[in-house]
Amino acid sequence: MKSEIEVSVKRLKLKKKITKITKIVILLILLILFISYLVMNVIYNNGNFSITLDKNLYFQRGIVIYDDPDYKAFRTELYAQSVDFFDNIYYKWLPDDLDSVDSSHNGDNYVAYTFYIENTGTDTSDYWSQIIIDDVIRNVDTAIRIRVYKNGQYVTYAKLGMNGEAERETVPFINDELVAYEHREDFKPGDIDKYTIVMWIEGTDIDCTDNILGGEIKVHMDFNSEFIEVQADKFSKDKK
């Protein structure tokens, strides 16, 4: 009888221990999910595209960024309006005058944002620009297009195709995180560079399949006083 009681007590203690461990594991999973939600919310809360300016460019060289020519106050960040839903489109459907409107001017299934960088200082200067992919969900970057207009001329960037070659009428991304970079030299006092960034999902891309449905992408453009190397494994991406 005593032996049976001891066995029952041990089983009860084991059951309580397992229940306690299970509760702790569930709480840890919920905490991880909550933290992941907060991180993703922070990443995507400011839209699909943003611009950042190195403070040194302003304080040391008098360079500013703005999206309204009538309001040239010092700012370190600009944000384009986000698009809640992207469907794929054909690049020839895009308007011809995408760089003729200031600030955000999104259209059906594309993001379009126009802004300026100006040398308001007294000396000739330079700057580095870099377009960086911050996060990708469901491999949507395989079919994304990023077009950069600069002073009326544009280049369209895309990830290399499955065959390892550049997609039609595009320049390949430098790597999975760095789309492109440029060193702007001889930036004289009073010079203004006008940029328009356009992003869409290219429907003719072979990677534009149902597998990327529900995907998202977050991109930003940096303006720095010097080149900052972006490593291929710098960012953690959700490729599910």
C-alpha cells in the first residue's frame, strides 16, 4: 500500500512538472511571436520605401533632402506613402511622366516617390547614395523592379534571373541586400539632384508566381558622406 502511494505521489509530481514546463514553453513561444510582430511592425510601419541622410552631409557640407521645393528644412529621413496591396503589372503600363510629380504619387500597383538633394553649403562637395533592401518576405524580391530616375534619366534594377543573367532591360542588383550605389562628385553649391524611385512587381518575370503571394519588401536609400559597405549577409530575411 505504501509503495502504491509513493508511486502515485511520484506520478503526480511528474505531471505537475510536465505541466509547468509546458506552460513555460508556451509562454516563451508567445513571447517570441510577440517580439517578432513588434520587429516586423517597426520595419514596415514607415512604408515600403524611405530615404535617410547622413547628418555629416548637412552639418559639415550643407546638403539637405526634401520632397517639397518650398520646404527645405533639415531632415534626416523622408518617407514614401506605402501601398497596402501589390498586384503584378507590365512595365510598359507605367506612366511616362513618373518623375514629374513631387513627393508620393503612387499608382495602381506601384510605389512612386520624388525627392531632391541639394547642396546649400558654400563649398563643392560629394556624396554616396546606396539603395538597400531591409527585409523581404516570400521571395518577392525575385520579381520586384526598382527604377531610379535621376535628373530625368532612369535605370531599372532587378535581381538576376534564374539562369544567372540580367532580366530584360534591367541592371542586376549588386547582391541580395544592395541594389545599387553611386558616388556623386563635383556637387557644387546650389546644385540640385532630383530623384524619383518607382517600385513594382513585374508580371512578365518568370519568378512572378503564386509562390510570392502575400510577400512584402522594405527598401531604403541612404545618402552618406562616405561609402559604407553592405555585406551580403548583413540582414536577416524571412524567405518563407
